[in-house]
Amino acid sequence: MDTPITADEHFRRGEAALAVDDPAGALEHFRSAHRLEPGNPRNRSYLGLCLGLAERRFDRALELCRAAAKEEFFNPVLYQNLARVHLAFGFKAEGIRFLRRGLMIDPDNENIGEYLERLGQRRPPVLGFLRRRHPFNRCLGQLSRCRDLRRFGTRPAEGEI
């Protein structure tokens, strides 16, 4: 006699599938977990993340992740999932904003810290009173980057200046 799989077991299997970069496989487990426990924000958030990653359904993914983060606003992992959805669709600024929000809740969260580190941080514009895209800022920024590279003993690649 087979025992039915619980929502927690589906969740664990979904997490394992995500860990090996299989969002389509994870999606089925998170769907099942959400079906068994529809009121659980964690299940809703991961379902949204996988919908975004596997099926590229941005609107639905965003809706699920936002609702979960709103309901359980003290859980940094839900903000990380919301950020991952934004990043998967090219919204880097929004993604960084939600990662930082997650770090405000739990400053010691290593996963969020690693994500931010991988994304890198932009330097402030050379001339702060001008827009970042202004030609003066662009030119001076390239020159200062070139100078910094030479200071550390590396030469800029062709076309980097």
C-alpha cells in the first residue's frame, strides 16, 4: 500500500530539483505541494519561481511570489525568490532591490549575500550631478577604469577603453 506524499516531501523534492538546476522537474513538485497546502506562502513562492524559470510566465510568477512575500514579509527566502524571478526576466535593479530587502531581514543570509556578490555593484558616476549615461560620465568612467586596471598591473582588453 502506497502512502501519499506529503506537501513537505514534495517541497523537499522540488528544492532538490532546483539545486541541480531542473526547474521543470521542481515545478511539478511545487505544484503538488501548493495543491496540498494552498495557504503556505513558502509553497506559493517556490511555485512562482519555477513558473517563471521553467514556463517563462512572468506575470503569474510575479503574482505568486509577491503574494507570498507580502503574507510572510519576515522571510528573506521569499524575497530571494522574488528577486530571482525579476533577474530571470532581466529586471536587475528590481532583483537587487529585493535581495537587499531580504538582507535587511537577515543580514547573515549567505545565499542572498552570494547572489549580490555575483551580480556585482556599479560604481557611482564620476560626476554625480550628471546622469550616468551622460557622455562626460561615460568617458571619464572609462578613463578611470583604465587607470585602475593599470594601477593593479593589468592592461585593458582591446575595445575596453
